[in-house]
Amino acid sequence: MKNKILIVGYFLFATATFFAQRKNVDYLPTFDKRKVHYGFYLGLNQNDFKFSLRDNPNVPNASISVEPQAGFNVGLIADLRLHKNLNLRLEPGLMTNSKRLIFNNDLITRPQDSARDVSSTYFHVPLLLKFSTDRYRNIRPYILGGISYDYNLSSNQDNQDDNSAGQFRMQTHNFMYEVGIGIDIYLYFFKFSPSIRGVFAINNEVVYDDDPNSRWTAPINFMGTRGVFLSFAFE
């Protein structure tokens, strides 16, 4: 699925660049002189989890795998020009995705105990620095990076039930860092900016089961989101 997202992104990059450069005309010549401008974005994502496991003699031969599915993200953009090649961006939005966690260890013997479905909707608020090259005709490549806050609207952190009752719990408040590359493509009426980004969790997102020797969460030392975003911004 990640390969498909990257192929779609490359195709759209190439198509938009072709249309932007096919005529020797500079579109939106004063766009980048604005101190503040706004926009919106749409995109696809595929998130899974990075696990760091610890040895626990009470839960032998533990391993965890993830089966991710593609999700969707949408949001708004507020862009502040700090320098001709540097912008500060706030991009609040919603992000949805789902994963299936597969648990394997010597204590799990029933199929219904080996899998947990995790469907999440996040209020995603990244604060990013965007470093752009000088504009060449109607294109302008850039890199960006920053941190983001994610409020998990689907969190069941306060649920009294845990995995013994079939509930895999996750933290409500999470922090990430993001890095990405993209290109600004100046069209006749607006600027189109596709980008590809990597997103990585800073904090541990798992809520441990009440049993300290839980067959599901006891082996987990760290569980954090990692994923790839394909974003299409319209400004």
C-alpha cells in the first residue's frame, strides 16, 4: 500500500509540473510576497506502529506484528512568511486510519485473543518550518519539518476494560515529529503543493493492562506511530 501511495504521488507531481511548465508564463508572480496566506489540504496516509519489546519471563516468545490500512486526512493551512525562503506553517486537520495488531506468545492459544483492531481518528495539529528553494518559472521545491500534537478522538484510555475484555487501550494525547519533501506548483488560479511526509511518534502510546504480566501489553517497552502521508495542498 505504501508503494501505491508513492506511485500515485509521483504521477501527480509529474502531471502537475508538466502543466505548470508547458507555457513560458509565470503564474501568480506576487504570491510568495504575501506575509500571510491560507489554504487547505487533502491526502492519504498509511500508519502503523513501531514496537520495542522487552524480555518478560512471564510472557515467553512474544512478538507483535501490524497490518495497516490506508487512511484519509483533511485540514486547513495558515502560512506565515518569515523570509523569502522560510515559512512557518500551522496545518490543523483530521486524520483517520485503522490497524490490526497480531499478538504472538506462548500464553495466547485462542484465535480471538491474538488480534486487536485499532481504528483511530486524530485531531492532528502540526507546526512546521518550510525551507524552499528560489522559484524556477512555475515550480519551487521545498523540504519541511516540525512537531505535531495529536488528540486521539477514538481513545479509550479511561476505559475500565482492558485486553482481558477485548479492549486495546491507547493514549489520548500524543506528540510526533514530521519530515517531508514537496514541490510548489504555480497554476493560473492557485498554488498546488503535493508533498510526501514521514511521521514518527515521540511518546509511548500504549495504555498498559491492569495485570502487570498481561500477555498483550507486558512485553511492550515502547509503541509509537510511524507512517507516511501523501498530502495535496491548495493555496
